[in-house]
Amino acid sequence: MQQIINFIIRNKNFLLSLLLFSISFIFTIQTHSYHKSKFINSANFFTGGIYNSINNFTGYINLKSQNQVLAEENSRLKMLLFNSENKKDSTYLDTITYNGTYKFTLANVIRNTYSGVNNVLLINKGEKDGLKQDLGVISSKGIVGIIDGTSKRYATVISVLNTTNKISAQLKKTNHFGTLYWNAKSASYIQLMDIPKIAPIVKGDTIITSGRSSIFPKGILIGVINDFKLDAAENYYEINIKLFNDMTNLEHVYTIENIDANEINKLLNKTVNE
């Protein structure tokens, strides 16, 4: 306290001048509208810059949580989209899944392999979240894979970049369908076989899931035709597809559950065994 008093005594002239200058400055601003407006504009510019910087910083800090919110909203929108589309699409001929109800669950990829032959992903949702074997997995850009195994809190996904995976797919502009497989040559391309040569295909055509199983609804994006050729017997096309998904850069994914899958599979198994 004594040091503060000594400081004031030593600098009393300077402090008095500063006080008088401040008072005169305030009076000048208060009594002159031009000076007042300039001061306010300068103050707004200064404080606005500070608040903008703080807002940018907090926005960056909250980016992860905001992304999570957006991903969850996408999950709800996908559920509405596919459930309503399947009921309204009169051209959808696959009666076993026509009125199916699809449930979407958001998950995060915590491990992803893509340089091997039989690649697998690990996601942070499991049995406690209602996940089970043979549920489809997609991202906002398209197909990712199929759930293979589950624990209480996690699930493994057989990637589309897996030579054991076989998924039904079709041309978007027609109902010609075939089977997806991966030749293990590139993480950016997947192959489609069994498309008959009478099918009108063109480079750049979009490939989607066919809906001819209980795993994926019809219309999930896969990719576009990069090139194609006839097989050795010249009856079917061998098509090379450029994936919409960057399989080396996945974060948020969605699992798809067809609520009617058990009923569908029981009926199909009964038919096969008879």
C-alpha cells in the first residue's frame, strides 16, 4: 500500500494531467455529435474485432460438436427420405422390400484399413445401440460396407474394399442389375459384373444399390462408370466403377437396419428349403 502511495506522490503531476485530459476528452465527445459518432464507430470497430476473434476461436473449438449435430440430423433426414421414397416409388419392383422400414444409426469410424485385400472398419456403436450382423453401412456420399461382428459397444464392418464382399447393384437409369466385387487393385474403384450386354450403359452413368436384398434399400449411391468391356463369352459387361466415397477418409457413417429383415429372410429360407 505504501508503494502505491509513493507512486502517486512521485507522479502526481502526470496523473493530474491525465485526469484532466480524460475529463476534457469526455466532455468534448459528449458535447460534439461529430466527435461522439467517430468515437463510437472506432469503439465498435475495436470491440467488434475482439468479439469476432473470440467467436471464431469458440466456433473452432465447437466445430467437432457441431459436426456431430449435423451428422445426427443427416441420420434423421436419411430415415425420412428412404422410408418415404420406397413407399412412393411405383417403379420399385422388388416386392419383398417395397414397404420396408429403415432405421439409420449414426456412428464414427475409429479404425479403417484400405491397403490390404480384405479390409475392415471398426465403428463406435454396438449391440447396446441395436446393431447386429448384416446391417448395411453408408456415409453421406455412398456405400461403405456390411457389419460382420458386434460387441456391446463396437462393431466391425466388411468394407466394400474386401474381396469377400458381394453386393447387389444396378444402373440408376435402368433396372439392369449385377453384383459388386473388388479386384483389390485400387481403393478408388470397385467392379460390377453380370450386367447383360443388352443394357444401355455409358461412361459416367451412376451406379446405385438395387434393393434386391434386405441389407440396403434401393438407391444408395455407389459411383459412376469409369470404363467397361464385355467378358470372355461376350454376354455380360465387366464394369469399372469410380467410387463416390473416399474410402481412405471416413469419419461419420450410418448403419441401416431393415425392420422387416427377419421376416423377409425367414420367408426366403423357407422357400429355398422346400
